[in-house]
Amino acid sequence: MSNKYILLLLMLFSVDAHADDGYRLWLKYDRIQDAARRKEYLRFAGFVDLETPSSSIQMAAKTELLRGFEGMLGAKPAIAGRKTGGIRLLRDQHLPDEGFRIELKGGNLLVSGGSDRGILYGAFTLLRLIQTGQAISKLPISESPKVQLRMLNHWDNPLGTIERGYAGASLWKWYELPEVIDPRYTDYARANASIGINAVAVNNVNASARFLTAEYLQKVKALADVFRPYGIQVFLSINFASPKILSGLTTSDPLDPQVRQWWREKTEEVYRYIPDFGGFLVKANSEGEPGPQEYGRTHADGANMLAEALKPHGGRVIWRAFVYSPDPRGDRFREAYNEFKPLDGLFASNVIVQVKNGPIDFQPREPFHPILGAMPHTPLALEFQITQEYLGFSTNLVYQASLYKECLESDTYAKGKGATVARIVDGSVHAYSITAMAGVANTGSDRNWTGHLMSQANWYAFGRLAWDHTLGEADIADEWIRMTWTKRPEAVAIIKDILLKSRQIYVDFTTPLGLHHIMGQGIHFGPEPWLEKSARPDWTSVYYHRADSVGLGFDRTATGNNSLALYRPEVKQSWEKPETCDLNYLLWFHHVGWNKRLSTGNTLWDELCTRYYRGVEEVARMQAQWARIQPWVDAEMFADVAGRLAAQHREALNWRDACVLYFQTYSRMPIPAPYKAPERTLEDMKKIVAWYQLK
Ligand code: BDP
């Protein structure tokens, strides 16, 4: 090979070495540029000492510290026999179980934890301090999680597809497992541990019974073995009809002795493979999944049967409240409430009921679920969606910490003022014995994990808020940007600004003023407000927006179906009158006349149009802002986001034109100045949306 070629190859490699594909997430550990800061931490780069070298979790903490120190400080702590100038990892029984403290002591950095997990979280926190450029004078720091189970729910199927996944195929390569262990499983576990996630359900809630076969349990065991050193417990979603499907029993009735015996034995088998198995996640009697109601039994009967089988092993049942009856005449808004509220107090002590943040289904904006605060005797877990099923898949930039915080800070008034959703979920309002927060994962086999690079922020923010719901969305964004993109202040400010407004922008160009469930049927992408036929009325759009010649919106007050009455009087009162109802929720609860003047001074029609148009303009503004950060961030990552923003702009225009043209057929009013009527017709838009759905 000639020298010229060698030079060319070298050049190619060096370009490659700088290009970033996002694989490393927020755990980049690139060299710290600030020399003073580097020096501060270099003082402790001598060694990492473990209290218990045989502990695999402590070892994982050490490995991570070595990796981080080498990357960020250019020093691998490995000096044997030194007493000062290093890091010591230690257990301290006075600390809360998963809590930690980081302090300077005896010339060392001391990371103590209430348990090995606590140590691990302390180690990752120390690395975050260095990564985000914090001074060592910030120490000491003590933290402990507010919620016990901080969990990801993967909706992954045995054949490698992901229900509502937009970042490639499943991370879990079931065909290769248990023999082949993809190193990516470890990187996945590291990322989770770095934000305090300590539990994962690896398979879809629409569960294949296959996951409980010996063949699959061996595969799941292989994953559990990789996750264990990172403090992550594995759960499985189960199919309630498994006794029938797998063993040919004639029934799956939870009160049938044979069925109960089947679950006891199956559970014992699971624990033989995975001694620290977390438990079962269950979707039952919902959207066609089997469940106890088929046998005239209740959700509590079903959950308690599983709870009994899990109890001797310390396992838990997470029973989902996302149910709606096959009878489509009621309002789905009330279904979970109607079915679960009467069961309050009837669940076994190792059952937790998992509730979606809103009463319908992960819409871009929902009022908090009315059951939150209404079950004082049953621990309730909160389920958020991290994957962007209703938030534009992986072409739309939506920072969901804003959505999570809005829900967490909503006041349920369960015990008077201050009973926020966060305080219901962390157990402080009703003294729940188990507490949990789950996020439906957005990870997949895409090299950058989440499809949209900016969606990594949602995984990150979910974990941070599950750890500590009092953190602010801006502070979380700040940390994430510094670790993922750049520390350059101008660029941090721009990216943060984009993140913080992105969710409202998405709401504006899709479902402003409390519109909901008007997206494309089935795929849940793009607009389809005209949808009027489906298998059930509550799967259409017209069911939810109720547009007519008079106005728009779903009257859920006393003059309508009165679902609003499910909330405490204080909450109800705040949304009861269209004049005083928060505009964000207006059309969730009211049918409002097109000419009704809103608090903005505009009529409903003008305000609706304004928001659709403004939403599109704001996407263009995000594009312009993004263009300004180019000099300061990785070129490959920059270009990827720029491309997705352009796609988002195209999609936002589709939403705007489809919705204003469609609603105009009812309002019969012109598009208000200064906006111009769409150049496309409603028929054009229907064709485009049909194409979206490959119909
Ligand atoms: C809906 C999804 C569906 C899920 C369901 C659930 O469209 O794919 O199975 O939620 O949460 O939003 O069970």
C-alpha cells in the first residue's frame, strides 16, 4: 500500500473517531477541557478501593469509575497500596437502602451507600458531577430515591418487533439468547443504572405466553444475569390465560385450585432460573387480553392469585388499570375508575396497581387520571410513556419531562391541598407500602437507541424523575445537554430552550386547547380528525372532538356525561366552567361555541387556528435555532437532528392543514388574519393521511 493510501486511511479513521452516532448516550466521558476542574478531580485518580471485592455491583461501580476517569481525566486509577488520593466505596447502614453520600474524607473521595446499589448510584452521580463540570466544593452530597421501583416497561415481542417502538427492532435477540450475550445489554444496563432505574419488564404487556416456557425463561435468565450487577431486577409481563395456553388446563379461573397450583409451580420454576426475579406485570381484560372477568371474577381475584404464588419469593404483582370494557357505550375516561375504585383495599399486600398518567391513553396532553388519589388502600404506580406513540414517533422533537412534571405536580386534593400526583405515587399521602413509577421504553436496536437523538432526553428524564420527582425539567435538560451535546454556554442555552418549549409546540400543531384522540387510526401517527368509523365508537376521532355547527369539544360536565365528577370538588370546580377552565383542558371538558370568546381575547375558532399556525411557525423557529448550534456540536449528530426537524415541519404542516380545513367545515369561518388559508384542500389532506397509513 502506498503512503498516500495509508495517509488517506488515517484521515478517514480520524474523521470517524470524531463523528458521534449517539451510541454512548449521556455516558460519553469525553476529556474535560476545563483544566482547573480536571486538576481538582485528578487528585483522586490514584485508586478505587472496594469494601467487598466479591460484590458484583461494587465491581460494576468500580469499572464505571475507571472508565469515566480514564475518559474524562486521562488517568486510570490503579495505584496499589496508596492510602490517600483515591476513591473508596463503602457501605453505610445508616443510609437509606438505595441512598448514598459522596464526601471528601481522609484525603479520599468517599462514596458510601446504604446498600451496594446505593454505592453504584453514588458512583454514577460522582461521574455526572465531573461530566457536567461541577466543582468538588459541591460535596458532600446525599441522596436517596423517592420511589422504590423505578421501572422500564418494554413492549417487546418474541419475534423481535416492538409494539409502539420507533427505534428499530427489540434490543433483546431472543433467537441468539441465552448463548450469545450482546455487549449492548451491558451498555443498556449501565445507562439505566446511571439514572437510578432498578427494574425492567422485558416483554410486551400484550404478552405471549411463550415467555413462561423453560426455553424462554433461560433466555430471560441470561438477561437478568447481565442486569444484576447494575442493580436491575427483571419482571415479566404474563398472559393471564397461560395455564390454558401452555398446559392445556380447561380454565384459567383464578379461583380454581388447579389454576392456582399451576401458577405456584410456574412461579417456583421462574425463581429457580432467576432467584431475584421481580414479579409479574399484567394487562388483563383490556383490549382483548384474557383476564379474570371471563370467569366472573374481579381484577383483585386475578391479582391476588398471582400475589399468592409470588409472595414466598418476595415477588410482586403489578396489575395495570388500563382497562376498558368491551361495551363501548361508556366514556373510557371513567372505565378504570369504575372498575378499580370499588376494589380499593381488596388487593394483597404485594400487589400494586399501575395507572397511566391520563384517563384516555398517553395523549399529548391529558388531565391527570381521576383514580390517582382515589385509592387510599391500594398502592398505585404511575405509568408514563417514553416511547412517542402519540407524540410523532421518532421524527418529532418532544421533551417529555414537561409532560411528566405537569402530571406529577397536579394536585389531586386527595387529602386537601398539596396531595399532588407525585406525593400519591411516592406513598407520602396514603402511606403506601410499595411505590413505583414505570415508563414505557423508547429503546430499540437503532445505533443511537431511541431513533431521535433528542428522545434520549426522555429516557434520561424519566429515570431522573422516578428517582426524584422534585427535580425541575430545566435542570434535568441542562444536565443531559452537558453530558450529551456540549458544555458551550450559548449552545446549552439554545438546546435547553428548544427542549423546554417542544412539548407545547407539539400540542399546538396537533391537539390544541384540549383536543384529544384525533390522530391517524391504528398507527397513531398524523391527523385523522374526520375518522368516524371504527370497530368501536371510542376508537374514532369524532367521538372525542364532537365538532358540530355549534362548536367543538367533549362536554364531560354535569350537562354532558359528568365524568368530571370523578375528581375531588376542588379539581372539579377548577375545570367546571368554560370561562375559568384552564385553556389546556378546555375541550377535554366542554363543548364550546365557535364564537365563544376565550380568555386570550380570541373566539374559539380564531384561537384554534392561531395555535395550529403558531405551532408550525414554532417548529420553523426550532429549526433556525438548531442551525445556530452547528459550530459547537458533533457534525453527525447535528445533521441527524436537523433532518428530523425538517421532517417534523412537514408533518406539522400536514396536521395544521388537515385540522383547520376539517374543523372549518363545521365552523364555516375564515382563517383569521394574519394567517393565510392552506393552499391544499381537505381532499388533498385526506389523501396524504391515507398514504401515511398505507391504506
Ligand atoms: C395503547 C397502545 C397499545 C397498548 C396499550 C396498552 O396503542 O398498543 O397495548 O396502549 O397500554 O396506547 O396496553
